[in-house]
Amino acid sequence: MTNSLDKSTPYNPWRLSVAPMLDWTDRHCRVFHRLLTRHTRLYTEMVTTGALLHGDQPRHLDFNEIEHPVALQLGGSEPADLAACAKLAEKWGYDEVNLNCGCPSERVQRGAFGACLMAEPALVAQGMKAMKDAVSIPVTIKHRIGVDRVESYDFVRDFVGQIAEAGCEVFIVHARNAWLQGISPKENRELPPLRYEIVHQLKREFPHLTIVLNGGIKADAEIAEQLQHVDGVMVGRQAYHEPWQMAAWDETFFAEAGPALSREQVEAAWLDYLQAQVAASGRSWSQGMRHALGLWNGQAGSRRWRQIWSDHQYKSMPVAEVAAVATQARTGVAAQVQAHEEQFQQRLA
């Protein structure tokens, strides 16, 4: 695939990003992603205002300097609480605060935030203004194109217009409705139909705003195609499950060489990080390693490599010892595959 960007194109911080994903995009995951791409914007898991104001702030807010640019995603609805949490984000050094108005889970609805807030644009606008007034870093929003069976473009257009009047300039739009009753969060990522044309129409109607499209994007060619219509693309589970895809993103979408020279180099750097984390905390490497299990996808021996790193019998062993076993398993399978291929070619000759 050829570069979709050249040096003359103005830099856009939201051109490409990895979505906030609960239980997945923790600080270890984000460090791993930084070994693959320097410029792709990263987001934390959603953190509620209550957890920040009344809980363990360092546990929720601590991050590694390598993660920049990195945004904190908030879940909440009270303007004063949102403003206080935005101040914390700025104090801790985040590059952006993002308000979640897209999560459809019942637990989130009980907390009066997430996608149900789209039905209360005045309250969202108050919260956005409170955060904008409290900090100097960008304050952005992530939302759906509608809730339940309300599929009128006018609904999302009016929502965006009202939030923009409160000072918000960056809208990350999941191109599906959120069905608030009767289906699970997983089904909410699959059943409501994707309607990219709604997001494209928002960009046409609000050309002065930064409009980022989210939902269902997988291949780099799809990213490039959407960038013809909107300012940015946010990729979710595809980036997590197929991380090596990100290794080409800096060159393709930011016209700069990326940090990943080979899978072997990324794996070595990641294992060094895990060893340092074990030494510092005394905790197992397994919680961090789970984020990298897709690194060798598509390569001979990848399945055996994943099995070694996922096997409970190895989790008490040092990182270096498990790495030796996993690499031997992967390369041994690869050698077998190559030998079979060579024998096949000889028979054809």
C-alpha cells in the first residue's frame, strides 16, 4: 500500500487512533502499542469520575512517558466532577480528555453516563464547557450516531451542534446506534448496522470540526478510504488482535518511519519491559504479556508460541526462560513448515 500522506499535509493529531477498550487498553497495552507506532493516538480505558475522585488515583492515572500522545477517557455526567477530573488529567500530563457518550452497557447506564447521555445534550454541553474552562488541553467527545431506534440524522446533527456550541472541536463518532435495552455490549458492537454515511454527512455539515470515524474498520485500505471523507479514523479490536498491522501506520498515515523494524525486535523490547515490571512490582508478567499474544499472528509457529505464553505452568517462571521455550517452539514449527515446503517444491520440479 502506498503512502496516503505526504509531508505537505498539515499534521492532524487525530488522524489515526486506537480506541479505548475496557480491560484491554491499560498502561501495559499502551506501552506495547508504542513499540509499533509512535504517532497513533492512544486512549485509556474509560475511568469513571467517581473512581478518580474517591479511589486510587495513581492506579488509574499513572502511565509511561513513552505513551504520548495519550488521552484519558472519562465516564461521568456531573459538570463539577468532570471539571475536577479534567484538572487531574492535565496535572498528570495527559494530552487530551475524552468524554464517553457511547458506551451502551447497563452498568454504565445506571451510573447515568455513556450512550444514554446522548438524550441529554444540554447536560453534556454543560460538562464539556466545565472541562474546557478548567484545562488547557483538548477536551473531546466519543459518541454514537443515535440511541435505540432513533435513526434520524437530525438527532446526531443536533447533538453535535449543541456540544460544539459549548466549545468542543473534536468528535469521535462510532458509526452505529447504541441499543440501550435487550442486547449485550458485545452485540452493540455488531448488531446495530454501521452507517458511515452519517459520519461523512456530519463532516460535510460541520467542516470546521474534527470528525473521527470509529466502528468496524479493519484493513489499512479501509482506513485510507475513510480518510477521504473524515479527519481521522479510530480502530478498536482489530488493532488489539492484529498488533503487527500497526507497524506500518507511521509510514503509511504520518509519512514517517515507525519504531518497529521486525517482530523479533518488538518482542525483545517488550520482554525487557516485562522483566522491568516484574522486578519493580514483584507481580507476574502474564497480565502484561496477554496484550502481545497477537504479535506473531499469520506466521508459522505463532499458535505454539501463543500456547506457551498462555500456559499456566509457565507463569511462575522468569520471563527469559519462558521466552526461550516459546521461541524454540515457534522457530521449530517454522523450520518444519519450511522443510515440508522445500520437499513439496522438489517433488514438483
